Amino acid sequence: MTTTKQVPHSDAEIQITPHIIIVDDDEAMRISLAQWLELSDFDVTVYEDARQALHDISPDFAGVILTDVKMPKLDGITFTRSVLAADPDIPIILMTGHGDVPMAVEAMKSGAYDFVEKPFEPKDIVESLERAIEKRRLVLENRNLRRQIANRGSLESRLIGNSMPMRNLKDEIANIAPTEVPVLISGETGTGKELVARAIHDLSDRRDEKFVAVNCAAIPESTAESELFGHEKGAFTGAASQRIGWIEHAIGGTLFLDEISSMPLALQAKLLRVIEQREVVRLGSNAPVKVDFRLICATNEDLVAAVAERNFREDLLFRINTFELSIAPLRERQDDVALLFDIFAERAAERFERPYERLSPTLIAQLRAHEWPGNVRELKNMAERYVLLVGSPEERFKRLFKGGFETTTAPTGDLALADQVREFEERIIRDALDRHDGNVKSVMEELDIPRRTLNEKMKKLNIRRDKPA
């Protein structure tokens, strides 16, 4: 065995680097291929004997394996099957002679990622390697998140995502949950406001008590007061028995008022009194009942604007937003899109007993380019429908998104195809650089491409990074 770098084994937080294992009994091929790939910014480990390589590969190997098919001690097909038996998601690319192509095709049916036919130029396999590395990165990121969920409890299990907005939100939740202060959660429809409220409750001292969720928009105005405050028998026509309201039901626990902007003004005044006096009076009664609860409210509207328009009480706003949490829409969390889709689709596949094929980098890029007006709720719905549809991933995407994804502007129609592609790539890269103030690392993450590929495209398109990374 000859190695240029140690094989990485990671059981903690996964940091994916472009690492390639080369297995070939031909010394000249090993050396030349390793040198070429190292010049292409890959970390390389080379093996003469596939048995030694098999011994050193762990299930969390963060890279791609490039192996010859015909080798004397352990052939590439048997080696491939052994690796995939240990971890079926490790990408393996086979190097074959002309007569070995049928065997390589059979190996791909068993799970190998790709094959290249000899003789070949090393540069011809770089693109395949980069695609395989991106696939491996997503798999290990998914596994790492599942470890976090198992080890860190309810916050990670409820709020999935590693983007900066999500990390900041989790930090704020962990900070505010142990307190008793009222919390106002703001965010667009579908961002997961109730999930955030439940996470706050689960991390609070009231975790063993009730979490009472009330959708203010779903309560008819005619019965809203009875629903919230309760009533005594005979308080009004049809009140055949005493009823405990939602506020009283939440005693000792957490009361979550969703879409609080929909609450009528008259009811807002009575809610304010309950918050200030910590007591509630049922309809038809003169006896106040002491209530102790943690209040969390949520809104998808601007309550400051609602106050200005006299649709919401200013004094109530002051009472409910001692601490405000804002949930970023999914379009501002592009780093989470592929991971969320992958997890939702895996769960759906298990629930519906259907197979799930992970997405290619091209389809992942399309997912990230979508605006997601329905946010995480829409993404989850799309992932479930994707699993239930039939056909290739590309065919299912066309059906899901009614023909495909639309870009904000189309390339000039009278240009040749190559020029249209060039124009499109240039616009996408320039826009990403503008959004991230020239930070190449952030652009790489958004566009889901390796640094070397981005640098080559910027040079080819004559794009300069005017601001420091």
C-alpha cells in the first residue's frame, strides 16, 4: 500500500473533503492518477491490494472509491460488493477495460456509482468524482443530523436544519425556553411556528404539563369567548353544562395562541385582563379562577402595522412580545432545502413502503432555486408526493412542478445553445456573488459546487470577485 494521506474516519461532526481512494495493482496507473487528482485539489489515498483497502474503509468514509476491475488478489467486482455490504451509500467508480464493461454494468446494478472505460484521460473522471462527492456529503450530513437528534433531544428532532438562520433560532430557543416570559413567534405560513412553540414548551420547566394549542382564526367569533374563557351551565341558550375554557385548561402548562392577529378586538381586551390579573371569569359566573400558564403567541402578520391600522391593541402587543422569535422563510434557508427534502422523503418512503432514490446534484440545485412560497410545509408535501409518483427522478420533478422550474429571466432566445448556457451560468454566479458580498465559500454552498469548479467557471466567464472572501 502507498498512501499520500490518512483515510479519514469521522464519528463526530462530518466535514466532507474531496477525498479519493484509488485501488489498482498497476503501479504506473496508481501514481499518474494520484498525481493528476492531487493537482485537481483532491486528497488521495492509493492501494495496490484491494484487501488492505477493504480493511481500512469505515462506514463513515467521507469520500469516493476509484477501483480497477481486474486485480489478482481481490477483483474490483468482489471488492465493490464487500464495500457496499458495509455501507451501501459509499460511491464506487469502476475503471474497466473494454471487455469488462458488461461486468461493470452488472456491478452498477448492484449499487456501484459509475464506471469509466480505459484508456481515459484523468480529467474525464473529475466531473463524475465531484458528483459522487456531493452525493456522499448529503448522505453523511443526513446521518450526522440523525445522531444529533438521538443525542440532543427534542430541539434537534423538531427543528431540522443546519443553516445559519436555523442555528441562530435554536440558540435563541435554548436561551429563552427555561424562563417564564411571554414569547411572540412571527413567520410566514408554513415555517413551523407551532413546532417552535412546542420546542419552547419541551425545554421549559413546564414540560411535564399540558401544551394547549388554540388556532384563533379557526374559532367562530360567536363562540370565541366561551371557547377561551369557558362558561357555566345556563350561561346562554344551549349551555347545557359547565365548560372549562382553553385558558383554564392550560393551568400549569403552556397556552399557545396561533394566529393571534385574528382575535376580535373585544376579545383582545378580555385576554389582556387575564394576562394582567392572572385570573379568568367564565361566562355566567362572577367567581374568578386563578390561572397560571406560560403564554406563547404566533402570527404571520405584522402586528405593529395591525396596531397602526387599529386592528390590534397596542397594550396587548406589549404584553405578548416580551421576547420575539422570527422564523426565516425557506427561501432564506437554502442550505437546509436538500437535507429537509431528503429526510421528509425517507420518512414518507418508510411510511408508504416505497423505494426512495436520493436526488442528483442537478435536481438538488433545482430544489434550491425554487421560491417555496409554502415554506417547509410545501417542501414536505412535495417530498411525500415525489415518493408516491412513478418514473425517473427527472420525470417526477416535472410532474411535481408542472413542467419544471422557472427562472426569473430567460436567456436570449436567438443565441446558440452554448451561448445561452454561458449567459445563464454567468448570471447565476454573478447574482450569487452579489448576494454574498463576494464570499466564495457561501457561493459554493448556495450553488452546491466545489471550489475548483467555481474557480474554473469564474475564470472562463471572466468574473472577478471584487469583495474579499
